[in-house]
Amino acid sequence: MDLTLRLSRPAATIAGAVLLAFVSAQALAHRSREHQTRDPRLKSNSALVVDTKNSTVLYSKRPNTVQPIASITKLMTALVVLEARQPMDQRIKITQADRIRGKGWYSRLPIGATLTRRDLMHLALMASENRAARTLADNYPGGLPAAIRAMNAKAKALGMTHTHFDDPTGLSSDNVASSEDLAKLVIAASKNPTIRRFSTDKYYAVRVHRRLIEFHTTDKLVANPTWKIIVQKTGYITEAGRCLVMDTVIEGRSVVIVLLDSFGKYTRVADAVRIKRWMEAGGADERGTRVSMR
């Protein structure tokens, strides 16, 4: 007796269709993975990913576009203040001269409050406190004009050829730079232990008169255990869009990520996650382009 099982014509047709659908799905998934490996499909208007070990560009999108940088500015403010070597424990009173006018002026630090220079820098880097940054600059040797001059001089020394600073907070849309320039700033900031510690703190409290005010980081990735962030800074004004820069470790590689002019509240974080997944999928394995990150 022939015990061979044979499929009927309708059953064979259905099986063939199922097999074809499976093969097509596998091919589509493979093409999708290949596309993801080639391009993380970032939404930010300008972006740059640099391997800091060998100054290799792993990904770039309009890296030389000059645009407002918002509170990314505060990294430079902190850098020049720290290089002035003023006493960090010196207590500084916030005065009327530290008042900020115009869009984005809001601050939780009232006029008349007295904080240490260390407190002000901590709040400026972690919580992007505008009045804290302005007070740091106002109390720089020579005052605010000298601080702005120092910021532009430091930018020039770092080879940031498309950068200009007009104020220490980033509220001015005249504070401009390119993604490539900001990668140089992040690398310089990463060498400073104070900037590393303060910018990656999750929360910090200061006593103002008789009240304790608690501040929190502006970067939700800092609290995410899957990220190892060395330095970070966020920024936002209408003209700049949402911005994010950081020095982080992904797949054992130290990389600087610059994301400028992201549309919407969550796009910059989503783009950072896309970059992380792209690198984990091997998208950055191919040789990039060497650039000068002096």
C-alpha cells in the first residue's frame, strides 16, 4: 500500500502562498536591517557622530550648517569660568544686573539669593538654569563683556571656525555654531572633571533664604541605565529647535553625538536612541572620515 501523503491541489496552493509570504517577509526584514545599518534615519536638521579615539566621523548630516545653539552655550560658559580658576566656594549674590529680559528669561533663582560659584555652575550645566549662567558670567574677571570675549577666544583656540557667542546663556539666537564645531566643544568639555560631574547629575538642591529648592536634569537619558554618558547638554529656543550634545560610550566606543534643530519635544532623544541602536546593529563598523578635532 502506498502510504505517501500527497497534498491536494488547493492545499498545495495555500502552502506555496504561505511559503512565498514567509520568504518575502524575511527578505523585507533583511532589507530593513540593511537600510537601518546604512542610515539611522535621524530627524534632527543637523547631526554628527564622531569616534573620539581616532576622530573618525561615523555619521553626519549637514555638519557645517551654522545655526543657533541655545543652551549648548553653557558648556562654553562653564569652560571659560573654570579656566579662570576663581574660587568655587565663593558666595555670590544674584543682583538686578543678573536679571535676564526677553524670551526664556524664567528662573527659579530669585534676585537677592546667595549661592556659591559651584552651586551656580552645577545648576547651569545640569538644569540649564539661565540666571545661574548669567551670574557666573557677570562675576567673571572683567564682567560680562570679558566673559563673552573669553568664550569667543576659546572657540577660536579650539578651531571652532563657524562659532560666535553673544551671551552666556544661549537665549540669544546670535549664539551660533555648526555640528562639527560643537563636537570640538564637547571633547574639550569632557576633559574637565567638574563639567563631567555636574552635567550628568540627576538632581541637585540649593538653599535659597530659608527654602530648599530642588532642580532636576533637563536630559532624561541621564537617568537611563542603558546609557553611559560622560558629558551632556540640552538646549532649546524657538530659533534653535531642540538640541542635544553628549559624549557617551556605545558598544565600547567613546563617541560624541551632536543633534541640532530637532522638531518636537522628544525627537532629539529619539534620534539619540536611533544612533545607539544603529551602532549596536553594526552601522558604524565601516571606516568613516577622519576630521580634525583638536
